[in-house]
Amino acid sequence: MRTSYRLRVAAAVVSALLLGVAPRAEIIEQVLVKVNGEILTKSELEARQVSALRQLGRLNQRDRPTDTELRQMLNEVTPRILVAAVEEMLLVQRGKELGLKLTDEQFKAAIDNIKKDNKIETEEAFQAALKQEGMTIVELRAALERQRMTFMVRQREVMERLSVTDEETRRYYDAHKAEFSTPAAITLRELLVATPSGAAGEADAKKKADGIRSRALAGEAFDQLASELSDSPSKANAGLIGPINLEDLAKEIRDVVEPMKPGEVSQVFRTPGGFQILKVETLSTRDTTPYEKARDQISEKVFATKQQDEFNKYMDKLRSQAIIEWKNSDLKKAYEEGVKQGITSNPGA
């Protein structure tokens, strides 16, 4: 729960870049937007910006960004922050309409979790941490209540109204079978006889490769032959290649090995580097998880997509019914760009 001096300084720099004014010693609350009468102030936005940059690892104790770098960072995070801030206000307002609130028991449980997560063992240490954050217990409760209310509105107004049918999961499975399949894989050993320039050299190389293949068919260990006679870099590993997906092999190689069985040695065939011989060590077929085993996993995927879509529609509805008054045209543009991009919070959070 600590806020460093460096991050407080960063907030002042954020303010200067955001609003085009020099950092000042006194605090002047400036309203940036009103949402159904509820306001977002400059200092509240700055706090969200610093928090977002810190979470992304963009602000730290050692590397202070230049003004240009900080401006670029703000351009990246501010649309998302503004959309989230307006979204939170709309959800909290709806929560109040529904009579939602944070009970004493829920607040106590939340405090206990904060203490546990931050390894705070005494009430005195907790109060000191609050003071370090510049926050009172009343302000903390208000923040936790807003968080709780946004979650409960999502639950009641969106998630509890969703369901996934067997028809939907079956349709997803049929359209995305590759997600539930393991490709055929193969492990090979290769032996290459390089081809010197000239027709005579090529004939000699072919003759040598044919002789090696005959020795392999007669029972000599292919890995030993590859280690001693191959001109490929894989000779250092006794010619071993893989396992690799069969589909990732070049077509000319796949055409050779696909009809083969484990233990079989291929014919000698020409490649750009010379004459090659392959032995199939292992070959697995494509394995597809049956629908019945994948159904729960699919249901989760379909539900996640549906809840995001429905939550977006729900937020569009709340925005269309709200009175949103922007006091800063640049921030309005950033917010509208965020909405246009479909930026929103995670409805399952």
C-alpha cells in the first residue's frame, strides 16, 4: 500500500503534460467530466494514470521517463482509463438504483484480505499504511464499496441472465476442431550424402547413398550409419530430427515419410543438398478430443465470449441513457476513441 515520493512527482508531471500547465504547489480541483452529475477530477485521473503506468512497469525508481516518453505513455493508457472511469460511475449509479451496498461484514472481510495480502499484522501497521497512502478508512470503504457495486451490477444485470446451450457448444466445436486436436507428429533420422559438382560426382554420391541404404536394410544401425557417414549437421545427433508436426515438414519430405511406418527406411531421394535417406523412428496420428470430453471447456469459452458481448451492449445502453458532459475536449476525444475501439473492463472481474 506504499506510494513512493517518485510516483507522487510523476503524478505532478502527468498533470502538466495532460492539461498543458506547469506543476503548482497548491491543489486546484478541476472537473474533467460529469456523468449524470457525478464528477471526475483532475487529481482522480492523475492517480489512475500513475497507477496504470506503475502496473505496466512504466514508472519505477530507477528510470524516470522523459517528457516525450511520458506523453506517449499517457496517449496509450488514457483512453482505457477514461472509459473505465466513466464505466465505473455508470455501474455504481446503477448499483445505487438497485439498492446495493457494502455491508459491515463484507468490509471487514475485505480489510482482513488487504492485511493478509500485504503482510500487515497489527492495526497500528494498517493505520500507518493508510496514512502512507494518504487515505482515510472512510475513503477506503468508499473505494471498496464502488468496487463491490460494479461487480454486483455485472452479476445481476448481465451474467446471471446468460446461459450456454448444448447447441451453441456443439456449433463451436464443429467450427474450431483444430483447437481440440493434436497434430500428427513424427520423429526421423536422416542421412545425407552431399553431391559434389559435376555429373561424375553426382553419380558417385548416388551410388554411395544406395550402398548405405542397403547396409541399413541389411540390419546395420541407422543411427550409427548417420553418425559416421552423413554430411548433414544432424550427424552430431546421430541424424535425429524431431519430434515435429507432420504438417510442418516440406511437402517433398512429407510425401516420402507419410506412407511409411515406424522402423522403415525410405528410398534414396534427391534434395538440393544431395541424396537423402530417412528412417521413421516414431509416428503419431492426429488425435482429436471427443466433443463430450471438451464440452465443459467449450462452454467456458462460449460463455466468456457471450458475457463480453452482452456486457458491451449493456454499457452501450447505460452510456446512451446518461448525460455525459466533458470539460476538456482532448479528454473527450481520447474517451471517444476508447469507446470506438471497444475498450471496456473485464466483465468477469
